[in-house]
Amino acid sequence: MQVNESFDCQDRDRMDSKADTMGDTVFQSTSADEKPAYSIEERTFLQIMEKEVYQDDSSSLVAPLPFRSPRPRLPNNKQQASQRLSSVRRTRKKRPETRQHFVDFMENIFVSGHAEPAPPLKEHEECWYLPFFGVYHPHKPEQIRVVFDSSAQHHGVSLNDVLLTGPNLNNSLLGVLMQFREEQVAVTTDIKQMFYCFLVREDHRNFLRFLWHRNNDLEQPIVEYRMRVHVFGNSPSPAVANYALRKASKDQEGNYFQSKHLVERHFYVDDGLISFPSGNEPVAALKAAQETLAASNLKLHKIASNSIEVMKAFPKDDLAKGLKDLDLGADFPPMLRSLGISWDVTTNEFTFQVSRAEKPYTRRGVLSTINSLYDPLGFAAPVSIKGRAQLRELTTEACEWDEPLPEKKLKDWCEWKDYIKDLEHVRIPRTYTAIPLSRGLCIFCDASKQAIAAVAYIKVTDAEAKSELGFLFGKAKLAPQPEVTAIVNTRPLIPVSTDPSFLIILTPATLLTQKVGIP
């Protein structure tokens, strides 16, 4: 079969025009490019939340446990929970100081209404008993958190196995921290016991049963309780809490649009880090957010700021723990920690707190020490990369995890450990630079046989055309094996250039690369 086609001049002109603009339409970047692509299970989770989350008569938000469908019926695991409780009791005997810590934690969840005595089960009624264990915060050795072990399996299945985890609804940690450095007045805040603020649907609470002593008296017999709230240990709890938090702010959007923006853009889990151009804006924004969240029984507290005026605008009970008993304006505020970073409120600078805990001189001890240096913005990347290089050498030389370090490696490791102590004297301004007229990015990338690195600076220009550079963030990683002689690592550009806030304030970036080993 023969096909004859003919085109007139106008057809060719139209085709040429389309070819010329194809790059603009096919390869054009849009804001939708960065939106998360949810899986089928994640979309199912969101549909369940949209359909079933509601506000009860007490104004609290109630959310279901997002069960998979279909799913297996859960077996009765009461015996397993009883055995795990016996293990907790043995631990209390070995460490008597934990005895009162457990009692205090349980007393708090009972008094707060987070748990209740479990009603008798109907015949053949499905339920689940949650084993639990205690964990301590490294900076709060006197305070235990009881974590319910929803991943504990019985007859090959656990509670988490039959629940949908849900999507990651958290903001980017890096994005929250970068916006925190943007303006002159900074504020940190926190939502009190965020997971426990959201109730579990009544008919789902029997899947959150647990065993404990009657009346929280360790001399009394064991009885059954159940949680009324979403718990640490349930795989969907983070997504449930984030979804419900955003719903709480969205439901009041008509009255407090500013607080909706604050919650949706400047929170990472339950920690809020925000910066403002002046001292008047944060007070209005935070008070609006407090009223918005209070409408769903959420409490915004632990407020701290480098502005005395901001902190004086709130009751003492709303301030961060170390600020409640201070004479604001006369006493020096303590060092504050938020999202793992240390912030000196007085000088408005970031600092490092290097762990002094002695770790064994083994490969396991090396890994633990390196991981204790928390540096999400990459300020200490030139230092930490050397420690990671030593760890890789130990790995490639097949050193066992608990085997003492070879003499040569031990010497290098001790030198590095002494070196990182100097980080405690390093101080980085929280703000990038002074108030600018325009802002742009300048990124430098480099590579060697040992490591790959990239650093981003923000270049600002004022009305008098004077320029200044400020450290934005850095990133370093060990070079892949086999080695490559030159690598330009553009991935650190992504979290900067796609952040909606920075899209508005940044002009086109300058990318600098260093070619290594190329003739």
C-alpha cells in the first residue's frame, strides 16, 4: 500500500514552530514536578483519613487505625504480652531506678486520659495486646519513654503488618532549617505530646490493649488497659499525626490563614522553626497558631526566640523549659536544642555539642562516635568526612565489629577524636547575611579519590551594590569505589532550588566545579 502525503507552506511553518517550542513545553520544569508521587497504598491511606477523620464533641480529632484490606485476622497474643511484661519486671529488678520511671510514665498517661481500663471482650472478638519497653533520651537520663512494640510478631504476624504506614507527610528537614536562617528574628516552638493529641476510633481501641498493674501499683495484680490515642511504635502514627495536624490548621484557615502557612511550611513533626523580618510579626503569627490549634485541643508551647520582646509577649508557661524561670532581659538564656541543632539565643549562633562519652576502640565504637556528630546543614562536613573515611578503611580491611583497632588505625582514630573536640569552639551565625536587595546561589563542587564535596553559598547584594557571601549548606560523601577522577555532584542543588520559599527569593545560581585528574 502506498500513501501519498503533501504539505503546503503553512503546514511546514506550523511544524517548524512546534519544533522550535518543543523544548519549552516538553522539558519545562513546573511546580508539579516536585510533588510526591504516592503509591497505591499511600493513596488508600489518605482516602481513609479524608473519609474517617472527624472532630468529636470535646473538639479532639479522632482518626482510625488504617487497616489494610484484605488482611489476616490477628491471633490472640495475650500470652506473648504477658511474657514481655515479665521481662520488663526483671529489668526493673536489675535496675531499680527504672521502677519509678515506669510508674511516673504510666501515671501520666492515665491521668491525661491517654489510656483507660479495657472493657471485657465479646466472644471471638478480635483484639491485639501491645508489648512495650522503655527507652531513655541521651540528654534526659531521668525521663523514660514507654514505646509500644507494634512490630512484635505472634504466629508470624504483627499489628504493624496489617496497618498501612501512610506517606511521609513531613516537611524537608533541610528546608525547615534553611528557612529558619532566612530572617533576622527567629522563633522555635513545639506541639505538646503531638502523637497523643489524636484519639483512636472507639471500635479500634481493642487493638491497642496492654497489660499493667491495677491502679498503677506495682504490688497489685496485672489487669488489662487500652490506649485511647495513637501511640509511638505504630507504623502509621507519624502519618496520622501529620495529617491530623494539617487538618487542624486547615479547618481554621478562614480565620487564621497565617497560622496554616506556619504549620504547613515550618514544622518538622512536632517542632516548629520560623524566622521573621521583624519582632512584631512572630507574636501575631504564634498567637494565631495557638488559637488555631487550641480549637482541636493542641497546645503550642516551648516558645523561644532571640527577641526578648517576642518572649515577653507570652506567659511563662508557654516558654521553653530553660526560659521559664529567667528574668528576661537580665539573665542569659541557656543553650537551646531544636531538631538536634544547638542554638545560642543570646548570640544568635549555632554551635556544636561534641559527645564526651567514651566509646570502645572498635569498629562499632567508631561508627557510634561518627553518628553522634549531628550536622544536617553540613557545617562540619570537612571534619566528619575524615572520620567516615577511617570507618570505610576498617570495613574494607574486614575488621570485625568488636575487634580492637589495629595500632596504626588506633593512632589515626585518637587524633581525629581529639580534633573534633575543637568543634565546640566553632560558631556559625544563624542568619545567612544582613538584609539584602537581591539574593543568588553560588555552588562549588569538587572531588578527589577519597571524597566528593559540594558547598552552597548565598550571595546577597544591597542597594549600594555591595556583595556578601553567607554559608547556605554543605555536603560531603565518600567517593564511590572503584574511584572516579572527577565528579560534579549536583544533587545538593535540589533541596535549595526546589524549595518554594527559596524559589521566590533566589536568582539563577552559579555552579563552580574543580576538575581533578583530567588532562
